[in-house]
Amino acid sequence: MKHRGTIGIIFLLIVLLWVCTICCCVQQTAPQKQINQRQDSGLKDITEITASYPIHLEEVLEIMQDEKDTAGQNLSGYSIHYIQGDQVNVNGEAYHWMIGLKKGASKVFYYYESGESSLLSWSAWFPQDPIDLNLVMMPSCLISTEPSINSLVADQGNIKSIILEKTTYTVNIEKEGMISSVEYNALIRGPCPTITMSI
């Protein structure tokens, strides 16, 4: 009888140890499961979400004047050779601007989107001729003076992209998965709308 009692006590202790071990494991793994469930939910911290908004080229050019390159030199000392705006609306504002700059042998692209800018060194092809901003229209002026562009923007909502090289604008429209391009003279031909700067 004593032998059976001892075996029963030992068996009971083993069962208790096994139950405690299981409980400890569950307590350790439970928070990890909760974290994984949060990560898989697809929700993001609100501080990581940046609202995207369109901006006029004039404003971006003004902001760019105070920016510096990697050597600490003002970008205002560079000549502009290429300008591209993506998702341009009827007011000539784009959600993203890319400006090709050159100074001596140094070539860079200046990117601007929703209050944030970046600079990328460039060694590939670059338009040779600079853009004279005193001679060319801004996108808002081009859109307001070209009825054909106005109707395209009204129909599509946005222009896919607008590119300025030397004295030529190339307007790219996407419709039903097809992209069509039309070129326009960029030289100022008359009065342009006055843009109210927000800075």
C-alpha cells in the first residue's frame, strides 16, 4: 500500500510539473501571438502616414533655391536642364516633381513630393540645353492657354506627366491603358495666371 501511495504521489507531482510547464509556455507565447496578430492586421501607425498633395512648379523652384548639394553648395548655382511633373491637375499642380540640374561636370536630380525633397547624383544621359525659366511658361499657364490640354484634363482628371526640355513641353495622357503624347511650344505667348505662393 505504501508503495502504491508513493507511486501515486510521484505521479501526481509529475502531472503538476507538466501542468505548470504548459502554463508557463502558454504565458510566454501568448504575448508573442498578440504581437503577430497586430502586425498581420495591416494597420499602420498614424505617424507613418503622410498625406500626398499637389504643388505648383513655381513653389518647388522657390523651395529648391535654398537647398544644398552634398558639397554644401546652393542648388541655385545649378542650371536646369529637365523638369517633369507627374499626375498634373487642371491647375498645373503635380503630386511629384523631378528637376534635372547641372553644374560643370556634376549632374543631379532634385525630387520633391508632399513637403519632402531628395537629391540623386546622375551620370547617365542628360539634356544638353538648359531651360531658361524667363522664356518658358509654367505648366499652369500652358494648361490654361491650350484648350486641347484643358479638355484632356477635364476628361481624364489628371495628366499622367508633363515634361519640359529646352523650349518644348511634352504632355503624356493615359487613357484605357494607352499613353498618348503631344508636344507644345513652351515659350511664353501671352499673359499667364498669377500663382499665389503658399510659402
